[in-house]
Amino acid sequence: MSLVLWNALYDGLRAGLDNEEFQVWIAPLRLMRQDAARLTLGCPNAFHRTWIRDNHLPRMREILAQLGQPLQIALEVLPAPQLAAKAAPQQLELPQVAQGRPRLNQRFIFDKFVAGTGNEFAWAAAKAMAQGQKLFANTLFLVSGTGLGKSHLTQAVGHQVLTCDPGARVAYLTAEDFANQMIAALRNKRIEAFKDRYRRGCDVLLLEEVQFLAGKDKTQDELGYTLDALLDAGKRLVFTGASPAGQIKGLKRHLASRLSSGLTAAIEPPDHLTRVRILEHLSREEGVSVNPDVLEYLAQDVVGDVRRLQSALVGLLAKGSLTGRPLDLRLAAEVLGHMHLQLSRVTPEQILNLVAQVYGLERGLLTGKSRKKTVTRPRNLALYLCRRHTEASYAALGRAFNRDHSTVMYNVDQVERGLGSDPKLSQELAYLEQRLGLANS
């Protein structure tokens, strides 16, 4: 059962960090043991343990609380035979696009993706792209909200390409990674090497969350030139975003045209039948047999993104394991009741008022157009709190904050990414939750 909780914590951390930071600090961690009150994780060395404690521990506790398992987390240095092969680098180098496997989640493969009515077309298009089948173009743009599987499909393409051709040069990164690498290359006077890395040293480019580039004109120009070179060379490109490229505000027309020049496939929230199949799949993955009536009950109640569905199942399995109770409808009702309690204590209105008060801002600034950091940080925290603790949809929050739903999704995602690396942000969030009466949520 400890493995179930560790997998959920691991995935939660992955969702909030950029790929480079995740691979350096989280991937080397090892689950050592778990009891009713404590989860013990192993670190490669004392330095690594200190870094995790100072930079990632608050986010770990937060994820466990979301899963209904507010356990203590202990960090220990692994014995020598268990040391992870990769230690923290003394100097961060720009990742190279080279032969071999990029940093892909080993569980994000096609065989572990549950296709249904809302995602069947995207799944089929991604699989065809990965297998080198002739599509109308060599680009695929996957569009969806968070937690619906676009990262799974994107990385599955990478896995499939490398399975068929182990020597293929596959680059998997987010648009934020691309921008940061470009800035680092400019500072270090290595821009030509940066250009070569992607324009001449890449066979398949997998680029996630392109809405991050909105308003970043120089980065957009560089990416546009890179895409031209790759498309001219017949390379395969997969992009993901919260909205179709043409609907992303702040994206230049020429880049939006390149991103959407091929196939665009939307991923919709799973219907009831697909939710049941997802729960069945997750149960099998954990080696646990759950009564079909219980899975039907969970699928009926939990709608929206797949992560919430997974959280409900993990909560059920964890509570059953730790208390010794059967995985029946009564236990499922308790788990769902806890989840809904978290989503019913406050309203977006209360969150807006409190955040404005705490940061000494006029409430209108939080829903206005100001892009000053003194306003955007509180605004993003307010949006994150609304998504985490209310049932307001992205569209509803967009109306409340005078933004489109893709901007809301991006801002919420920025907070999620920042929580693992910005202790001050975690402290601010914890304080706001305490003021809202949600400190134990």
C-alpha cells in the first residue's frame, strides 16, 4: 500500500516541477518504509537531503494532505549500495539532444493510456505520429485542460519512437524549459550551439505548454525559426497547450500558424464509462481488486480531470489499508465526503476578499489588467486557491477574474510549479489557507 501513496506523491511532485529540477532532485528519492504516521524517503546524500527538506518538503506535505493522508515525512540518507547513480551537478549544463532516451515518465506509454470518447482521436493521432504513419502533416497539437492526459500522450510518442528506433534523437521539454535554455545560451554566448541543438540535432521535438510563450517575442521568434528548420527537414513535432494556438493571447501570428499547421486534437474530460475504465486500470496497476459497484460510485461522483479521479481511488486504497477496513461503498462515501468537504468550505468571493486584504490591495486590482509582480503573485495564488478549494470551473474563474480560461489554467499551473521550488510561496499559501480555515485540507 505504501507504494500506492508514494506513486501518487511522486506524480504530484512531477506535475509541479520543470523536468530538469524533477530529475535532479525528486527522481533519485527512494521509498524506504511507511507506517500509520510516517512516510520515510531515502536521499542519495546529506546535501540532497538538506535540499529536499529546505525546498520540497512543504509541497510534499501539501500533496499528502490533498490525498487525505497527512503523514509525517522523514528523510534519510540511503546506504551506499542504494545510492542513486546521479548526484546533484555542481554546475547545471544545458541538456543535449542526443541518442538515447530523454527524461520521460516510464509509466506514460500508450499501453497505459485509457482511450474513450473524449480522447480517442487524440490517442489515435499520437500513436500514428509515433509510428511514423503518414498524416496530413508532421505536426500534432494536443489541446486540453490540466489532468486530462496530454502529457501522457506526448511522452508516449517519445517512448514509442525510441522503441522503434533507439538511435532517434528525441527532445522532450516544456516551452518554459526552451525559453530558459535560450536565455542561458545568450548569457553564456552559446546561442549558436543552442540553435544547432534543436535545428540540426533533433529528429522528434515534443514541446509542452506553449501558452507559456505568450508575450515573449524573442523566444517566439527563435522557436519559429527552429520549427521552420525542423519542418523543412521532415521532422516530427508534437505540441501541447491549454487552448488552440490561434486562441492564445500574446502568441504571434506566424508562430501560431506554425504550431497549428498540422493536426490539432482536443482532449475532453472523460465520460462516465471512460472514468470507470480508468479506475479499473488504476486498480489493476496497484494490484488491488475493488468491487465494480464501488468503482461505479466513484466514477459517478468524481468528474473532470483524471487526477481527481486518481486521488479518489488512492484515498480509498490508503484509508482501507491503514485502517484495515473493506473497500466498500461506505468507505468510498467517506473518502468522497472528505474531498467534497474541502471543496465546500469557501467561495471564490471569500478567497478574493481575503487575498486582497492580506496583500493590502484593492480587490479590483486582482481582477484587473495589472501585470506588476506585486499584483500577479497574489492574483495567481487566489486563482490557485479557488481551483483547489472550490468547485468553480476554469471558465467560471475566467469570468470572475476577467480572463480567458487558458490564462487561468496557465496561472494556476505556475503556482503548482512554483510550490516545489519557492519556500516563500509555500509559506504564503499555507498562511492564506490557515486564514480561510483550510490549514488541514
